Amino acid sequence: MEKLHVTIADVAKLAQVSKMSVSRVLNGQTGVSESTRQRIMEAVEQLGYVPNAGTRGHADATKMIALLITDITTSYMGEIVRGVSSAAERLNYGLMLYTQGNMRSANHAERTNFYLSLLSNSMVDGVLMVVPLDYEVIVSDLKAHNLAYVIIDHHNGTDNEPSVTATNRKGVLDAMRHLLALGHRRIGFITGRMDIACSLDRMQGYRDGLAEVGLEYVPELVLEGDFTQPTGFRQGQALLQLPEPPTAIIASNDLMAFGVMDAAKAAGLRVGHDFSIIGFDDIFMASQVYPPLTTIRQPMADMGADAFELLVALLEGRTVLNLRRELPTELIIRESTGRAPHRE
């Protein structure tokens, strides 16, 4: 049966280019080679494509963005989604939300099929990702489909991948300087997922802080986490049960810091007096727990909004000077940190 309505996606498929390239040609924009322009126009003529007058003048035809996240239930993710949503509304774009929470137990083939179904949706012009599972698989498929993307709170270590993160390394370095100024010399650290760049950057900030004052890196004081509160509790217990436990711990997010606080209380320690703890994110509950948590604030909503604006700039073919962006963090000092206890 003959297709009644030819879309911009059909033109892009026949010409073997991205929808963004087709839009640029149809709207008389630069940034497309003459050979590509000719191939697109031949596809337009062959298919009999007629641009919708309501979309002419825009850099994309659908104005729909996919937002891929691992979990919607955390305050961290909620703040990023809030920033993305506000930018989408301001720029008159729609959002399609995809969550990976139910994909954790799926095998590689099932996850790949899930991503391919996302990519084959002709209503999606670009993708925003927040520290996704199977990052390499997704990015490879996005590039194969010539689909624009921006990743939030992760990067590949280069300046040529569109990403928006926070100053993770400096944030933890600021936390280390705070603890060191309070007299702490045996400081524990609980990492995040070590398959993502923000965790590696935070780990480097911890090591930078040790190096600044000539302290040795002690492997037993560093344990791997996964950003969940139960893991923070378990790893906090493990650190506090060492023959020579740390007097302070930095956790790579607030949820794990809450777990460490519970472990300290269970061990009979007074948080902020006998023991200090610092988190990362500054989610709402960080100021509500007892004692209020000292933490590294990252501008999560701003990260979401900036990432959306960067993606739209790429879709519209505008010149982007910096594909990799870092927003500033800030150390928020509350009552969970205090002077190092005197030990005999």
C-alpha cells in the first residue's frame, strides 16, 4: 500500500542523511555541502515531499526531544528533569520520557532493541541522556542514525562530545580542603558508579586534596558505591569498622551520605562532633536531616536546562563554541562537619 504522507524522516532515510540536514536544506540554511544538498533535493523530488507550511522556517520538523534517564524517583533526577522541562516549554519543544529503570535486568540484546525502537521513532529529533546505562551502545546507535544528542553529568574525556556537567573534581577538592582545615587527616571516600565520568572526576578531587597537603593515598579508605542509600550505609559501616577508622568521610552523593550518617549513629558516633560527613548534590533533604548535611551543591536544574538549550542549538545548526560545558559547584557548610576529634 502506497504511503499517503511523506515525512522529513522519509527524505532523510532515502538521502542517507540526518533530519537536521534535510531541514537545513529546506529552510535555506548553511552547513550542508553542495553534494549533500543535491542528494537531499533529489530525494525530495523522488518522494514528492511537500514541506508543511506550519513548520517551515524551523530547524526541525517535529520539535520533539527524547529524554533518557535511569530513574525518575530520585531528587537528583527530578531536579534535572525540572530544568529540562522548563527549557522545553520556553523553547516550545515537546518531550518524550524514556526510563531505564525496568531495563537493568534485561540482557544486552533486549536493551539494544529498546534503544533502536527509540531511535526509529520519526517524531524524535534529538536525545538528552542523564548518565545512562550502556552509554557506549546508545552513543554508537545515535551516531549511526545521525541523531543529535547531549549527555548530562557524564563525558567521554574529550571536548568534541556535547555534554553538560558540573565541576565535580573541584567540588570534592573544596570538600577535602574544608575537612583538612578542620584537622582531619584520615578521610574516607565512597565513590559513585565507576563507569561514569562524574565519579572518576570526584575521585580525582579526593586524590588532589590529599596531594595538596602531602598525605598518602590509602586504598582501604576508598570504597566503591552506586549512589544508593543502602550502599552508603554498608560502605560507611565497613570504613568505620577499620582498625583505624576515618574521622571523616566524603560520599559521592547525598543519598549515600545519608546512609553513612545512619551507620555512624548506629556506631554511637555524634555526627558533626565525633565524626564528619560530606555529601554531593545538595538535594532538598540535605538541609532537613539531622544534623543538616554539609554537601557540594551542583546546579542540577541548570544542567538540565543548559543541556536542552545546547541540543536545540545543534539541531538549528547554530555555531557552538564549547560542546563540553561545566557548571560551577559550591560547598555548602552545615552541621555534619566539625573539628577532627582528638585521638590518643
